Amino acid sequence: MQVFKKSNKGAVSLSNSFEGIASYASEQQAIIAEHCNDALHMLYADKLAEKASLFLSKFSGDCLYAVKANPHPSLLKYLWKMGVRKFEMASLREIEFISELFPGAEMYFMHPVKSRQAIRFAFEHGVRAFAYDSLDELRKIEEETNFSKDLNLFLRICVDQSSSAHPLSGKFGASFQEAPLLLQRAQQSSQTLGVTFHVGSQCLEPKAYVTAIKQVAEMLKQSGCQIDALDIGGGFPVSYPGMTPPPLADYFNSIHGALKDTGLDELQLMCEPGRALVAEAGSVAVRVEMRKGQMLYLNDGTYGALFDAGVSGWPYPLETVRVEGDELLTSLSPFKLYGPTCDSLDAMEGPFMLPENIAEGDWIVFHHLGAYGYAMQTRFNGFYSQTTVAIN
């Protein structure tokens, strides 16, 4: 936990890295200058550039940014400048948004269960890559694309997710027993055929990808099915307090090694980073509105950018900023946090270790919240933030 002292207001300028948002030298300057009644979202170009360069240069396949992690236009435009041209989509609105923002983007509609209207809309907007995990979904895709023969179909398979901090199993994915027949059936409708899987969000062990790749290879060998592409999904991790995963290079090396060992290294390879690409490139500053003993009431909460801090109990690196009065103490104490809405479920148990003398008007900066913060906001009770700035 780092404590920031107050300082003078900094000058505002338009960032040379992020389009359309104000730029400041520090979080502290941004908080003072913006004088925001809501939470303040902050982006860091250097951290985004570092992760984008890593995925684009070290991963041997194509990088599909998972738009759901953070769809802020300034962040998306920066990724585009870095060379990201392919995007993983989950909804009609995401497709509409990306097709308008980047007319030349290559979009992959990888949600395994889609509405007929969304499939039809996506096809009309140039999408040809679709995921499915059942015969019913495959039929929907065929019918709503008028049985087009230029489709790139991906069968979503359920794999072990025990190595992830946030498993996603149980909702999507065909079993390995169901997979052969579903692949054979899709050959009738596809120009190219692939398999996709997801090892779970925040996967802490590279071997999870190795296991999944070996399971796919064995299924293909036993069934005699042939595919053209393999999408290993997302799940790449970020360091949080209490969670220190291996470097991303270890994941890439393990994946590349497993593909070579199984003879799948000739397939078109893809991944779908979201959290790992943008989490460290963003933070959210929230203000203390009231202190009651060891309970702090904030201007943002689980209905806003702090959903994972409350519902999932996710730990984040924290910093504090005081803009007026005596300096914050370096000695820390445990606190429970409450969001601003009238719902008592808007709470974050923590405990969050913060300065003992934290008080109304102080700010708490949640770092590594560039993923699933801005994107998770609702407008319940009128509490939400439309303010995003860049920190140089």
C-alpha cells in the first residue's frame, strides 16, 4: 500500500498516446484537476504498449483482443495503433461498435450462444467466424447466414479449469465425447473448421494450456477429425496481491511446445487476451464519502467499477491520495468498503488495508483495474463515471 502526499494541481494536456482524453503527470494531479464527483478512470499508455507488444511479437499466432475486458474508445484506438486488428466479440452491440470504430477490423463472434438477430447482424457486417457448442447453435448459424459456404466455425470444448482463479466451466462447451460428431456436422457448412477452449480467467499455471491442447489432440486422433485452426482462448494472468503467476513468456513457450509435441503446430493459432492485455494499463480512483469506524463509504462500488472487488473478492494493489489536511499515516488498518447505492449488497468485505487516519475526501486508487472495471459499470441509482484520463 503506497500513500501519496498532496501536491499542486498539474497542467492538463491532450495525451499524445490516447486520443480524446486529458493527460496528467500523476494520479494525484488527475484527481485534483478533474475534481470529479464520480470515480475517476485512468489509463497508462506505457503499460498497454508493453503488453500489446508482448502478445504481438512473442505469441506465434493471431491475437484477438477480447473487447469485453475494456471497450473504452481511447484504449481501443491505442491498441489499433499498436497493430491489433482482430477482435473477439460477444454481442451484437460489440460488433456494431467495433465495425463503426474500425471498418477494417476482423471480428470473431465467439460467444457460444447467440440470438438469431445477432448472428444475422454479424454476418451482414462481414463477420464469418462463429463459435458454437451444440447442434442447435450450429443450425442457428447456418440458417441465419443463409447456409453460406464461407463460414469459419469453431467448436467450443469444455476443458479442465482447476488452475484458474475464476473458473468459467459449467456454462459453455461441448464435452470431448460430443465433439467428434459436432465437428463432422460442421464440415458441411464451413470453409474452415476450428476448435476453441477457455482454461478459465486468471489461469495461474501454464500447464493448463498444455493439458487442454493434449486433450484436443487426442480427441482429434481418436475420432479422425481434421481441423484448420485452434483458438486457445484467454485466461492469461496478471499479478495481484497474493497471486503471482509465471511470466507470460512461460505460457507462450508451454503452448508452443505442446503444439509441436502434438503435431498441431501447423494449425492456424489464435488467442483471446483480455485481462492480461489491459488490466495493468488502467486504474480506478474512488473517493471516501464517509467513515464509520472501520467502514468506508465510497462514490463507487459493486454496481460500478468495483464489482470484482466485492462479488469475487478480488485483491488489487491499492494507493491512497489526500488532497487536503494532514498527511496520511503509513500505518495501516483493515477496512470494509461500501458502494454508494441504496442496496446493502453493494459491499466489499476485504479486509482492505488502508491508512489508519483515512477520512472523508481521501481517494483510494485501485490499480490493475484496466480490465472489468470500466466495462462492468451499471447506471443503478445514477452512480457511474464517464471520466477517463491518461497518466503519463
